[in-house]
Amino acid sequence: MTYSKLTSSELLHIQSLGELKKAGYESRSIKQELRDNLIEKIKNKQNIFPGIWGYEETVIPDVERAILSMHNINFLGLRGQAKTRIARMMVNLLDEYIPYIKGSELHDDPLLPLTRYSKDILEQYGDNTIIEWLHRDERYTEKLATPDVSVADLIGDVDPIKAATLKLPYSDERVIHYGLIPRSHRGIFVINELPDLQARIQVALFNILQEGDIQIRGFKLRLPLDIQFIFTANPEDYTNRGSIVTPLKDRIESQIVTHYPKTIETGKRITEQEADVKKEQKEAIVVNELIKTLIEQIAFEARESEYVDSKSGVSARLTISAYESLLSTAERRSLINSEESTYVRISDLYGVVSSICGKVELVYEGEVEGPVIVAQNLIGKAIRTQFLNFFPDPEKSKKSKINPYAKVIEWFGGGNEMEMIGDMTDREYAARLKTIDGLDDFVDMLSAYSSENEKLFMMEFALHGMAEFSLIGKQSLDQGMKFQDLVSSMFSGPGDEDYDFDDDDDTKPF
């Protein structure tokens, strides 16, 4: 049986260099190892990056091409685009175990020793040299680039304590304390946020990337390190804090541009996969598929908003946090009302404002409006966008002979108002929605609903959507929303109402 066919348990029984040679072991670089294992997985139709959605036709093929080319990789993209996650998942392309010389600081390959220690051990013991095994999880090193990172941290430095303890002169290579990069020999080394690394530190990587060796304090020392480098970075114009120096960029063979989900469905898959939904929430809260869509739509609206800095991006963490907050909003209501279960409401969306505020970087105009107003504005625009997928276009309905919204508009035009308080019981919620003349019949006319809760949800959605299209007025309250006639809402007292400064209608009330 050849070495490649041995099982993990059989490998772990090999304890000496002689046994390793007898098993047919041959040295292989990490890039060759990644390439060979990727080829095997592709042939077997295996999913190489499970849980990474939306990159099937873009980023993942680029990554596979880079690995097949045995390139170092730089992932370039805005925040929250799974750059680091992909890097971490590349560990799964490594062999489960590799042998190394016992006691070797750099996990030296038994057939290709680097350090003085390993060479001395091999010379002394030969085929009796003791072999140990390194699991692939231990072959991954990650470093966040910060301004305080030094060459000593990454490459290494002379250790005076070691020199004194071993009674060695500084000219002896054994007094070197190796940094993170040499210690990643035969592994994957990741530097996150590469532009944050000072230019003079980036220069120290030139030799490692091009010639594969390191230089420490003038030592005439050549260590042909075997490392798969992966870098992550935001676009250079993202911030003024720094950039990747051109010679370093030139030495990174593959630069792969990542992106945000291109469809709502992809975003929903990511959010459902990543959101931390508690067991009690799964059991007690029923979530309408539309509200999941609205959560994703908020992120899409934010990425297009004039108030949000597009260079900063809107992370997928926004939708994940928003979805978690949405469930907690519904859960809190059910706890307050001593209800064993509840159905999410459109008004629960306004409970996620705090999750949105911290996830978007505002431009000057957005700062003037304020993060809360911008967040509420984004929710409103998400409702407006999705409204047209379920109900007739209000603009076209105005011109038709039979306006399906007429009865609801007339009810509010008659001086009626409706306060939708966020924490009201399910029974009161249903009663208030059914009080509005024409709303019940309106949603029934457009579709049949599988449950009473789903119908009530769509009734509330219709109400919010009509307000977004200025068919009725909507006013923010401390505890919820008040719907009323559009004219009445326009003449509300100062401070009673938030306004949505939309380009299409600057006078429309929020």
C-alpha cells in the first residue's frame, strides 16, 4: 500500500524516519498539496466551500484557479463578504496529518529540514529520528494587521535570553526567536486587513513572497519557507489609513474580488445560516417568508442609499443582526403579554433600527438626518419596493376606473385613525386591523391565505405599503405607529412626525 492510501490511524502509528521512508513518504510543498487535494475533490464532485452562497459562479472558480496555479491570494472586497471565512475553509484542502521532526520549532519536513536543530538531529539519529504528526487544523495561522505590528512579530528577532541560557553568541542562528511567518512553515498564513500594515512592514514580506526566504538582523540565513499566503483587504479608496504597496501587490499572484449577494434569495440563505436563533424563539415565533425578504431588502436599499457611504459597504452582518433583533422583538412582546406563541408583524421591523444604525457608515447628509431616521427610512423603502410584488401599483390604480385602495382611503378620509402599538396582544392586533373598513376585503381579493395570522400580517403590510406610497398618512409614536388621513398627517404639530426626504416626494410623511 502506498503512503497516500494509508488511513489516519495507520499514519499515526509511524514513529520513526525509517518507518516513514518505508511507507513511501515523499516531500510535497503545501501549494502542491492544496492543488492535488483540490483536483481530487473536483473529480469527486465535492463541495469545496460549503456554506458559501452567491459565489458559485464568481469567487469560488477564481479561488480554484488560484490554487491550481499554486498562487498566493489576496481577497479584495468590502466588509462582510466572507473573505476570512473562505481563507479558513482552505484548511479542509490540506492532508489530515503531515509528519515532522519531533521538537522542531518550525515543524520541519523529515526529508527537507530547515533549522539547525533538525539537521543536527537527523545527522545524529538518522532513520531512528522520532517523527510526530501535525493535524491540518494546527497548520493555519491568522494575523490581523494593526499599526503596531513589527518585523519581529512577523519574521523574528534575536532572543538575548535564549542566547544567555544556551550560552551562545549572537552570531549563532539558534538564538533566533522566530516570528509568526516562519512558525507557519508548511501551513497557511493569513494577514487580514493588509492595508493597515505599515508600508515598512509590508516591505519585509517581499523576499518571503518572491524568493521564499527570510532575513533576520543581518544573519546570513536562508530559510526556504513553504507557506501558502492569503491576504484580505478592502479597496484602497475605502480609507485613508493606508494601502498595499505596489511591489507587494505585484508579488501576490492572484487578486480575487469579492462581492455582496446579488439576489434576495442568496441573502436569505446566508442570514438563515448565520443567525443565532434561540431554541425558544424557534418554538414560539412563526416567521412569515415576506419578513425575511424585507430584512434582505433593507440591506439592498442601504447599499443604494444616498445617505450611506458606498465605499464602506453594508455588511451581511446587518441582515444577520437585524433578523436576530426581529425575533427578539416578537419574543419580548409575547413575554410581556404572557402569550405562548406569536406571529411576526411588520411593525416588528422597527425594532431592528438599533441593529441597522451601527452597521451603516453615513455620509454627511446621512449624519445630518441622523442614524435612526436613516434606518427608519431604509425600512420604509424596503416595504415600498416589496409592496409592488404583492399589490397593485398605487400610481396606476389612481388612473383606473376601479381603485382597489379607495375604500381604505375613504375610511381614513372620514377622520378615522388607527394606532398600531408594538406591544399590543395578538387579539387586540387582529381587532384593530379588522376595524379598518375595506382592508380585510382588499387582501382577500388579491390572494388566499393559509392561516388567519398570515392574512393579518398581509393586512398590516398593505397598511404600511399604502403609507409609503402616500395613499394614507403614517406618524411615528414612541410605542408604535399611527395611521391616519394623509392631509391630517401633513398638518401634524412640530415634533409629532418623522419625514422621509425622498427624491420622489419631499413632502411625504414618514
